[in-house]
Amino acid sequence: MRHFGHIAPQVRKRLFHREPQLFGADSPPRMLAAALGATLYSPATRPRLADDVLKQAGRGVVSMVLCLEDSIDDAEVSGAEDNLVRQFTDLLARSERDGAEPPLLFIRVRTPEQITGLTRRLGPAVALLSGFVLPKFTEERGVPFLEALTAAEAASGRRLFAMPVLESPELLHLETRTETLAGIFRTVDKYRDRVLALRLGVTDFCSAYGLRRPADLTAYDVQIVASVIADVVNRLGRADGTGFTVTGPVWEYFRHQERMFKPQLRRSPFLEEDAEPLRAALIEHDLDGLLREIALDRANGLLGKTCIHPSHVLPVHALSVVSHEEYSDARDILSPERDGGGVLRSAYTNKMNEVKPHRAWAERTLQRAEAFGVAQEDVGFVELLTAGLPA
């Protein structure tokens, strides 16, 4: 699979200076972590889940989480587990018969026992499973989940990844945050080869204080949430080799809400591409706020995003593509003749590139370029959004 693989090859060639690279469930963890993109969540109770998975794969989704936790009622858990086994079996049959390629699939569990139990029950269909999402992760609660993952991996012979969700009150509350972060780091560092990415559970953070951000504000406008994101990145997202990929929080809105503030999308980029109707549609569905939050995710050290609606996927992926300017700067900074450091003017003649301070940024930019590609010099996010829309 590859990002933007659902659009025609000739269109990709027109859009990309360097196309997104192919990857799959067996790719190196570094590539998979960067390529997660918009991870679409779906309740595990959906009766036509296999159809849903393949439909979304055909629309550009490359990672999905099938949820047994907060998205379903407590009374539905047993039936949802049975449904997952049926749907995975169906997906495997279609894959073998038709060559259908599902996205990377993860199961969000409630208990460690579900990890070993489901891995065993899936049988041969475990070949389609990439791992598990671990809820309300702390050192105390996380270790049993990771031990179960290790046991399931050994029993199935299948490489399985964990994606812990950081959403516990201990992480939010100021008096316990520092030690909670230290404990989380100790745990994920011990199991580093099995931890693909860390996910932020901002909805639970807001819940602890009875908050819910409206559609015209981002997670970064809610200061108590923004402070946790900053501390998580500070401790767990460092670029010195000790950090992990940390993904962006969920955007909850997909229908029009009454507005208090002006739309957050400038008109001119859409006019240049004769795409004013697209701008209107994005605003109508409150996706201008999503676009702003994606930009703030990137600025704050996050990559990828939890998504609960298919309409959120393309904006996340379009804004993850590396611009030609970013790519040019990153290549210049990392060129062998610059190993000694120094300062150089950007090839775009609009900024200073300082080799040593900007090296980590450049390395991460080229990593993102592998997964999402590099846009042509004259291609912006509006063209990428437009090209990715269903015909």
C-alpha cells in the first residue's frame, strides 16, 4: 500500500516530485510509525465491518482501529469479539481470493486477556492483524498489556505492535504528571521494539474537567489539554533517539455547528485552484478547524491523527505531504558537505537554514517524505485535497 495509492498513477505523477513509498505490515517500524497517517476508528460491533474496512482502504485509509473499548456498550463486548473473529476471517478469504488489501488493522482492547484470547481465536486471520491499542496507559496498567502482547506474539508467530493511549487522570493531574510520565517512559522504553506509536486521548482529558472543545477551537486552545500535550512531547517525543512517534488528538466534529467565530480558511489558495466550492464544503462541515489543528499538531511535534469519520482522513494526509520547499531545505541541511555545521540561505531565498539546530527537523521531514511523498514545486494542499476526493 501507499498513501494516495487510491488515485490514478498519472495524477500522482503530476502532483508529486517524489511519490509516497510503498509499505506494508512487514515494513520497518520506523516507516510504519511515520506512515500511520489518519488512523480511522470503527466500533467492532459493525455487522459489515469487513466491507467497511475494504471500502475505506479504497478511499485512501492505511490504518484502522477496531474498537472494543469506549465506542461500544459494556454489554456488547462479547458479541463484538465474536464479530471481529468473523470479520477478520472474511477479510482473509477475500484477500486470498481477490487480492484485496486491507489497511493496517489494530484492535483496541479493554483487558490484557483480550489480547491473547483474540490472537488465538483469529487463527490464520491473525496474519491481517498489526497489533493492539492499549487504553488508559500508565506504568502500572501498561505492563500487563505489554506482557500479554509479548505472549500473543510468541504464540502466533506474528509481529504485533502496541499503540498505548495516554489518557489517564494521573497524566492530566499536575501533582502526578511528572512521575506518571517517567513511569510511562520506563515501560515503553523496555518494550521499545513493540511500541509503534503513542496516542493521545484528549477526550478523556477534557472529561476529567467536564470540558468539551467546540468546533471553532482546537485542542491547543484548551490550555489544560495543551499543557499535557506539551509535557508528553517533552518527555516522550524527543528527537535524540529516545523518543517515540506521538499522534495527534481526535477531531470530534463532522456536521455543521452554529459558528461564533469567522472561518479559519483563507480564500485565496482555493481561488487560485478554482476550488472555492471545496472551501465552502470544508467550512460547512467544520473541517477548517480540523485543518488548523493538524497544522498545530505538526508545529507541536505530533505526527498522524486519530480520526472518527472518513471525511477527516484526506485533510490529514494532504497536510502530511512534504512541500517542495521543506524537502529542498531538508536535503540542503543534511548534505554531506554540511557535516561541520554552519548557516546557509534556503534555496527559496526566504529563510535561514542553520545546519546543526535544524538537523533533527530535516531528518524527520525526510522520514515523512518517504511515507507521504514530496509535492511538486507548484502543488499545494488544495490540489492534494481535490485530487484525493472520490470521483
